[in-house]
Amino acid sequence: MDSSSNSSSEDESHHRRRKQDNSNNGEASPVRVKVEKEDIANNDSAVDRRPKEDDDREEGEEDQDEYYHKYRKEKDNNEKMAIDRSNNNERDRDRDYDRKREYNRRDDYHRDNDRRDRDDRRDRDDRRGDNNHRDRRDNYSHRRRDDDHNRDNRDKRDNNDREKKRYRDRSPSSSSDSSEPESKNNQQKKKQYRDREYKEKEERVQRVEEKVQEALVKERSAGVYIPPFKLAMMQKKVDDKSSVEYQRLEWDALKKSINGLINKVSVSNIKNIAVELFGENVVRGRGLLARSLIRAQQISPMFTNVYAALVAIINTKIPDNGELIAKRLIEGFKKAFRRNDKPTCIASARFLAHLTNQQVVGVLIPLEVITLLLERPTDDSVEVAVEFLKDCGQIVQEVSSQGFSGIYDRLRAILHEGEIDKRVQYMIEELFKVIRTGFKDHPAIVADLDVVDIDDQITHEYLTLEETYNTEEDTNFFKEDKDFLEHQQQYLEIKRSILGDESEEEESSGESDDDQEDGSDQEMAYREVSTESQSKTVEVQDMTETNLITLKRTIYLVIMSSKDFEECAHKILKLVIPPGQEIEVANMIIQCCAQERTYLNFYGNLAQRFCNLKRVYRDNFEQCFVEQYATVHRLETNKFRNIAKMYAHLLYTDALPWTILEYIHLNPDETNSASRIFIKIIFQEISEFIGIQKLNARLQDPNLQSYFTGIFPRDNPKNTRYSINFFTSINLGAVTNELRHYLEHAPKITKPQSKDSSSDSDSSDSDSDSSDSDSSDSDSSSSSSSSEEDRKPRRRKN
């Protein structure tokens, strides 16, 4: 009993102690809870065996799970906030980067403007030389001279005042008769003094006016602003219209007028601005016009299409101006590309793209620009190429689809390489979207700016990036023209041919009455000059073959950019080919075929199409065959192989007559290794396509035998054997059956003839004599051998 009571009391004290621990802690320890969870997972019956005291532990586990979920939720929120914070930081960095780029662009723009102004001032100072120092010295000497003059006048005036005062203070004389002559003398002196003073004043005013006019002219040349009314007055005062001062004033007025018109041009008034520009002397001011257009486009690139349309209008009437603008843009682009000047490079490329859309320059310029930019791709070069292709991609795709596909593949390869920035990669992907939509948002020409007909447009196809052009920078500045009046009259005639007689009527109606006399004098001078110039008219012929080179370049680009021969033939026939130059089409087709690595059926089908269309092209291809066969030894093996296959195609399709084979003479004296290979390829190609039987039947045609005497010669057995051996070596011996039959019977037929011919001319028929002698020797040897054979059995019989 005692032992049982003791054990029960110990158990009760033990349970009491555990309850106190649980009440003190408030919750179960995590380690213990974890152990108990593992015990529950390992033993399914642990729930039934756990004591009642574990109810408090269950409540502690629920509190712990709640705390764990709360902690996890706060952690997730913190992670989301960190991600949002990082995204905001990236956005801020991108915004700061864009803002910094914009600031750098503006700084570069102002820096470029300052540099250009500084260069202009430096060039102007170099031309003027030491004029500034001389002007300062002259002004100082003039001021000093004027001061001395004023001091002398002041001294004279003081002396006169003293004399007058002395005369008034002097006492009058006693007699009145003596005072009257004295008063008359004084009046005469006063009159002389006034006259002298008036003359001096007029002379002084005249000298001052001359100095002011000279100073104003000098200041005007230095860029100092003069009001228009004062400029008009200065022009009126100049009597000599061919003087340097008048030319300088006209130059300044022309410069101001061109800059003002370029600044006012827009989509709505482009036609009116073009008419007003033709009213100015844009031939003399072509440098001013080009510089003003390029600067205006760099300042406002959004109006590039407007400036390009204006250049297209001017180019139709005065192509030299359009050519000068294109040359300056090409040289400016190359200079900016070498200097890594991105803003200028983008501006020049955009202007060239829109000039391509207006067909002022050919499609060769865009292809060369994009090739140069993508040759060694960088972030900036790819960005410029993408912007450039957006502006002129539509016209490039229409004119040169093959070149456009090459550009597309190159951009796709750059995108797959992944070596450029992601921003530029996104730009390439946007360009691909624009291409897939057919450049719907980037048309080549806006409807309002399609102001020039295709027939009137003049395209400068010969311009390339490889050549260096003269940009005529000296036309930007004033230069004395000794034939000023004559050149002005010539431009008046040009303006009359462009604008008609209405422009002259408007100008004459707008002149004032005061200018009519000056205008009439100038018009009389112009008429005199014009009569002299008309009497000296000379016809000018272009001996540089510029038009021929342009035609060849155009035909080459059409051939290289066509997908199939039908499209190519259609495009070439649309070209305006002058009469007598159709042979250039045949030459270009042959040259393009020769430069290929392997022969393409494209060229054979193209030549066949032209031969079937017109007899002129058939005769031209026949003439080209003669030239190519005569100079085949100058070409590489691959080139004349392609040419031979093309002519074989023309022969087996009957596009060319087989009579052209009369120019081939197959003998060892008139052939060489290159010509024999040329003949071999022709006959092998023909036999491959039409078969040996049809080839033999065609070669045995009795109507064509006279044209095949050079291929199958029968004048000399030596040449006959040579022809037989040649065709046998190229596996075409079947075509020489009749020739072999002829050679077998040739000695019996030609024996007496050979003796007569040898007796008549030994030197000319040495080969035939030798052959006859060989045959006679062979006959004699055969007869001798037969006689010996006859003798032998006789000896045996004996």
C-alpha cells in the first residue's frame, strides 16, 4: 500500500510539474512539436495513445502555423516590392540615358553649328586678308584728317569773328563819301566768304557720302545687315552695272532671297516656291542653293521629303544643280561616316534616300550606303541603316528585288548573331514588321509631293560612293564675274524658256517708274550682248560617251535585279534605247553571262527571247558571235565556257541560224587551244539536248553544206583528217561518216589533179604535193613489195 501510494503521488507530482511548464511557456517548443509530428507520421496509432495533456500543445502548433504564414506573406510582399523597385530603377536609368542622349545631341548640334560658323569666318578672313587692319588704319587716318580740317575751319572762323569785331569797334570816318566804298567792299568780302564756305561744305558732304558708301559695301560683304530700302538706294546710285560693287550687291540680294524662299517652303506652297526660285539666278547661286537646302534639312529633318521634292523640280530644268546637291550629300555622308558623326550621317543618308524616291539619284547609291553600313555592324551603323531603309526601302524593293533580299538576309543574320544592343535588335524587328506590311506607314512619295512626271525626271545613275567628286565650294562665296552682263542675259533666256513670257510681264509691271530708265538701259545692254552671243552659237557634241555608259549601267542593274528572264526582257524593252545602240543589249547579256561562276539558263532564255522578238537583236547576237570567237583566246576558260553554252542554246532552239558556223575554220593553222575548246563545248551541248542523230541530220542538210565547209574541210586531206580526229576525240565521230567516206575515195579522184596542180604552182600547194608524194611512195612501196612476193614463189619453184 505504501509503495502504491508513493508511486501515485510521484505520478501526480510529475503531471503537475509538466502543467506548470506548459503554462509558463504558453506554447510548445518547435523542436518538440517537430518530433511529435514525425512520431505521428511514423505511427498511425499515436493519436489514440497521446495523453490528454497534449491538447495545450495542439493550440501552440496552430499559433506557430499562423505566425509562419504571416511571415511568408510579409516575405513575398517584400520580394515584390524589391522587384518593383528594381524595375523603377531600370526605367529611371533608361529615362536618364535618353535624356542624356538628347542633351548630347543638342550639344553636338550647337557645336557643329559653331564649328561651321567658325570655319566660314576663317574662310572669309582668309579671303579678305589684312583688310581689317587696313580699314582700321584708313578710318584712323580719315578721322585725323577730319579733325585737322575741323580745327582749320574753327581757326578761320575765329579769325573772321575777330576781324568783324575789330571792324565794328573802329570809329567812323568824318566824311560819308569814304564810308560808302568801304561798305561795298565789306559786302563783297562777305559774299565771297559765303560762297567759299558753301563750296567747302558741299565737297565735305560729298567726300563723307563716298566714304560711307564704301564702308557700307565693305560691311555688306562682311555680313552686316542693311535695310532693304537702303540697299535699293545703294543699287540705284551705282551707274556701272558690271562693276564689282554692283555684283556684290546683287550677290547679297540673291543670297538673302534664296535663304528666305528655302525657309518658307512647305507641302502646300512647294510649286509657288519653285517658280519664285526659278525667278532668281540659281545658276550663279547654285552653291548658295545647295548649302541652304542641306543646312535647312539638317535643322528640320522632318521636312526632308519636301526639300527632296523641291530638288527634283529644280533637277528637271537645271540638272547641274541637282547633281551638285547629290555630290555634296555623298561627300558629306562619307566624311561623317569616317568621323563617326552620327547626326550628320543620319541627315545626309535621309536626304539621299528621299532623292532616290524622287529618282534624282539611282538605286545604286542606297545599295552602296547600306552595304557600307552593314559591312562591319555596330549599334550606330545598324541604327542608321534601319532608318535609311525605312525611308527608301519601298523603291529599292521595286527596282532591285535581288539586292533588297540580300539586305534582308544580312539584317536577319545580324539579329541572330546577337552581338548588338537589344535596343537596336528591337529596331530591326520593327523594320521587319514594316517590310511585311509593304511599307504602308513609310511610302516612298506622298501624294502631295508627287510633283514631277517620270518622263521629265533626270536621274544621275553614274553617281557612286567609290568616286570622289568636286563639290565646288568656291560657289558659296562671292567672286567677281568679268562677263556678268552676258551671264545675266543667258539666265534671262533660261528663265524665259522655263517660266514663259508671263514672268517678264509680271516683273515689268511690278517695277516702279524710277527704275524704268535704268531697266531700259540695262535691257539695251543685254540685247547687245545677246545679239553677239546668238551670232556665236556653236553645237556641242558629247565625246565622253556618258550616255552610253549610263545605258550600260542601267541594263546591268536591270539584269542583276530581275527574278526571271521574262521580267528582265520586259524591263529592258521599257528602256528608251537610241537607234543603233541595240548591240549594247547583246554585249551586256554576254558579259553578264561570262562573269557567272557556272552557266545559268537565265541568259540563254533571255537571249532567245530577244532574238525571237526582233531581227535587229538576232543580227547583233550574230555579230557578237564573230567577235567573241575571234577574241576567245583573251578570255578565261570559265568565261568562254559560259558564252559557248549560251550560243549552243541559241542554236539548238533555232533562235540563231546555223549559218553562223561558217566563221569557224577547223584546221591546225586557224585554231588554237581556246577556240577548239569553244567549238567542242558548242557541239557537245547541242548533241546533249537534241541528240547525235538530229545533230548529224542537221549537219548533213544540203541547203547548209556551203556554210559547213570550214568545219568539215575537203580542200586538203590533212585538214580533213584533222577534222575527223577532232570530232572523234570529243565522242562525236558519228558526224564525220561522210567525211571518212570522202577521204577513202579522195586519192583516186584527186591523183591527176594533184600532178597538174604541182606542175602549175609548187610553192602554193606544197602540202598537197607532199601528201601526193606520200601516197605515191606508199603505192610504189606496195608495188615493190608485191613484186618481191611474186619473185619469191618463182624462186621456190626453181
